[in-house]
Amino acid sequence: MITELGLSQFYQVKHLTDAYRNIEVKAVVSGMNPGRIYVDDADNIKAALVWVHGQSGYQLVGDAKSKPFRSELRTYMQIHILPELMALQMTEVEIGVADDRWRNVLEHMAGPSELNYDTQHVFMMHVKDDRTDNDTCYTPSGVPILPAEGTRVLPIDKTLLQQSVLNNLSFVTDKIRHFWGKADAFLEHGLGYVVVHEDEIVSICFSAFVEGSTHAIDIETLEGHRQRNYAALAAQAYMKQCHRVGIRPYWDCMPDNTGSIRLAQSIGLSLDFDYLVYWYTIL
């Protein structure tokens, strides 16, 4: 019977995630990042559906042949999960999987809804890149960037979060709460940088998920400030600190997001693996 685990029970699915490469799921299982976990059989766990706080969807891990998931997951979703998603005005269910062995389970979940899918890229660093050893930042095309007058790159720390003189500070605090729930957890385990132009925060690059020494990056520049290389400045500062403290960066993006891919490559990351994301409309 499908059951939702309590936080103190999350460790029971660690054996399913040890071989799973997406760190978001591992971050939830370890208790580092908030989330929810549903298992096929609490007495003999072979598969799990994991919701990662800060993401729009779920991840399926474990045995894709799990009988409870193949036969009961759609009903469980309709009774226990979809009402919560609809209350949040969500119109789709999104599920990440390692490969297409889960397709039968996903088709059962989707029911009469059309099941769509796409590939997701994950970039990581395999060989240390000398570009992060100097103070020069580069555009995705390899051109050195000179910060504009009045532009600063600042670390996200307790001092920054208490800065009442900075505009758009809520942009930073909202992003942190979105992934971490509480700022204190991020300050203890994550790291990040913002770009400030004339006392206005315009871009952010920070650890959204943490699993061991691997940190998943979230990066965003506010609309109206894009195409000015602010994201590259924030990302370069983030990468420098990763090298200083021994953190391995993890960059997840869609294959059609060419700007994100170029930026990842410009800071020394390369494609590590792909996984699949399926989605269907809530009827």
C-alpha cells in the first residue's frame, strides 16, 4: 500500500537514491532540503515518489516494476496529491526519472491525459578550469567582462540579508525560502552571490540544493536587467568560492535553454548526464 513517510523515516529510501544521480532527491532524503516522500510499501520499500521543495514536480526512484506503483499510484495521486496541487493552482504534474523504464507507471498515472516528455541536461565540473583562478570574468562567448561602474558582487550572508538599504532584497530572501524553507538552513549549508547595481540587487547565483560536497546551482537575473552579463558575474564569483572550499557545482537546465548552457560552459562546466522529465495535464 502506498504511504507517505514522515521526515524521521526519510532515511529508509536512501538505498534507492544511492545510485540516483539527481542530487535534489538526495538532498531531500538526507534532510538537507525540505520535501515529501511517498513509498510503494512501507514494510518493503522498492520505489519512491519524491517531491522536492522548490521544484514544480516530482522524481520517481527505485524499481520501475513496483506493483503498487503500477496499479495504485494514479488513484493515490487523485485522492491525496492532486487536490493539493489544484489548491496551488497548478495545472500539470511533472515527474523526473532516470530513464524510460518508468513509462508504464507514468502512463498509468496520467490516465486519459496526454503524456509528454523532454530531456534535461546536467552540467558538472570534471577538470579544474584555470579561468576561475583569476579575477577576470568572461561572457559565454569568452569575452572578458569589466563590471560597470557602480556594480558590486556581494556574498549572500547574514549581513547582506539584513541590509535595509538594498533594493530588491526580497528577491533574494524569497528565492532562499523557495528552496530551503528557512534562511538559517541556507546560511549554514549553502553559499551564493548577488550582483548589485547602484544599490539594487539585479542577479543571484546560489546553492539551491546540497548533497555532500555537491551543490546544485540556481541562477536568475531580474527582468529588465538581462543581457548585461550580470549572471556571468554572479556565476564566476560562485565558482571561485566553490574552488576555495572544495564544492562541486551541479547545473541543471533544459536543452533548449542555450543561454544557460553557454553560461555553464563559460564557467568551466561540461555535460555530465541527461535524465527525462514527463508531464501531463491535471483533468
